Amino acid sequence: MLTNTRRDQRSRRQAMFTLESLDDRLVLSAGAAGAAAAEAAGAASSSHAALVQQRHEAKLARIHARHEAKLARIEARHEAKLAAYAAIHPTLAAPVALPVTAAAASSASTSAPAAAPSSSSPSSSGSTTAIAASPTSSGGSVSPQAVTPTPSPTPSPTPSPGPLPTNVAAALQSLYTEFENAGGGDFTPSQPSDKMLQISGNSVEVSLKIGPGSDFNTALSQLKSDGMQVSSSSSTYDVIDGMLPISQLPAAAQIATSVIPAPPPMML
């Protein structure tokens, strides 16, 4: 006979075994469910990726087909335009005769008799290259000899309108010529033909532009030493204005890149 104590101990042991078995079954079932869910999720994601890839491929195929159709339509229109243009202008569609080159002319001249005159062929620049025939010692045949065309002369630069360099304005050129003809002394000009000229005695109001390769302060000092009465100067714009002796126009032309008459002040 079991006592109450032993019965209670056995009941507790059986209950603990039952609980442990239950826990193991719960854990195993939860793991199996998680694995099945993960497998299902992976299968779903792979099927979704395959579906997306199929959609992309179908879209790319449609775009490619549209591009191919568009290119075919453009090519067909271009061919139709060319055919219509050729029908309207048949002379342009005819084959164009190429000019005879020097090599072809020389080969043709070898088959000509010795008394035949020399031939010439047009070149691409519009000049002609003469083929001179000279007799040889073999049977009276001729061998062509190309004559080098004379090169066209290089155009000369535009001459200066007066005795000064071209960077001096034409009105100042005329004034300097008249000053030199008067002997360099005091004179009253018969013009100015240019109303912009402001003349005071033997000086004229000018505006000089100093080039970027020259030092502005050095040029200003040189002009002052040449007798120029500077009225304004700007190193920012490289411009010097003032009354310059007419005799110093050549010196100013060597310093500045341009020498022009200074505009008169505006009358209000």
C-alpha cells in the first residue's frame, strides 16, 4: 500500500513528465510551423521576383518593337522623299562625270602620236595642270611630263591710309600729313573734315587704348614725357585721354594699340 506521501511524489513526477513532453511537442511544432512559413515566404518571394522579371521583359519587348516600327516608318518616309526628289530633279540623280586627273591624262597621252598637242585637265582648285609631251628614244612614243602649276600670290595686307601705322585713325592721319606739309610749325588746319577733332594749337585731343601686353603706368609716364596733357586715365579699362602734340602721334602709335580722336564733351 502506498502512503499518501509516496502517492503525492509519484503524481508530481508523472505531472512533470507530462509537462516536459508537452513542452517538447510545443517547441517541435512551433519550429516546424516556422520552417514551413519561411519556406512559403521564400517561395512567394521567388514567384514574385519571377513575375516582376516577366513583366519587365514583356515591357522591354514592347518598347523594342515600337522603336523598330518607328525606325521602319522613318526609313520608308526618307526613301519616299528621295524618290520624289529624284522624280522632280532627274538631272541631279544622273551620274556625274568625274574630272580627268593628271594620272589619267598622262596614261591617255602615252597612246597619242608624237605630234599631238599637250593636253590639260582641270584640278579641284579651278587651275589647269598642263601635260607636256616629250619624245623618247623608243619608237617615237611620248612620255608625259607634268608641269607644276604656279601658286596663286598671297594677298598683301591692307595698306595704311597715311604715313602713320594702321592703329591710328584716318582723321588723325590726315591731320598729321597736313602738319608735316606745313613744316611742323604753328599752323591752322584747313579742315578738320572730321567734326570729332578737337585741335588746340599744335595739339589734338586723342583717346589711346593701351594693349594688355604693355604696362599701363609705364605707358602713361612715357606719354606725359612726350608732352601729352592727360585729362583722364583708367587702368581698369586701359584708356588714356588728353591733348597730345600732333608731332608725337607716331610715338603714341608705338605705345598704344589704337589712337582715335576723343569725342567732344556733350553740350547740355
